[in-house]
Amino acid sequence: MVVHRVTAEKIDMKTKRKIAKSASEALKVLWQEAYFRTWRNQVAVVGHLAKRGNNFSGPELGMALKRAEHLTRRGKRGGYEYIQKYPWVAEEKVPLAKKMA
């Protein structure tokens, strides 16, 4: 049985944008685009994702925002704002050392 894992690395060839299939993936894509450089509330995030064609349910997006390890939040219930803890940095691929025979 072959299992295909869907990641945020899927790219729309027409627009060259990354495609997210879950709220968590969508938040990572926005983080990579530096969207969370300033404080954003959930309404602003919903609006921005809707422009990208992503329409997640309120509870799904709220839970993803709460669990996102790269974001921190402030405020009270119903009025949270989110910002990145640190900027996104592309992971460097380290080549594996070849075995010496």
C-alpha cells in the first residue's frame, strides 16, 4: 500500500503559489510569506486565506492558530491576535556523507 503525504510544498503551476490542503499547512505557507510579521486577528487571517481560495471552518482555523508552534498570541477569548515568534528560514539540505570502502 502506497501512502502519499500531502504537504505545503504543492505548487500551483499557474500562479507559482504553494497550495495548502489543511489549516495548519495554510498557516505555515502564510508564515513563509512573512504574513505574520505584524499582529493579525483571526478575521484578517480568514480574509487573507479566502483571497487565496482557502475557506476553512472557524473552529478548524482557530485550533490551527492555537497549536501553531511558530506563532504566539495575545488578547482574550474572541479577540486573539497572532504574530510569528521567529521568521521562517528555509531548511538547508545537508548531503549525506558517502561511505568509505
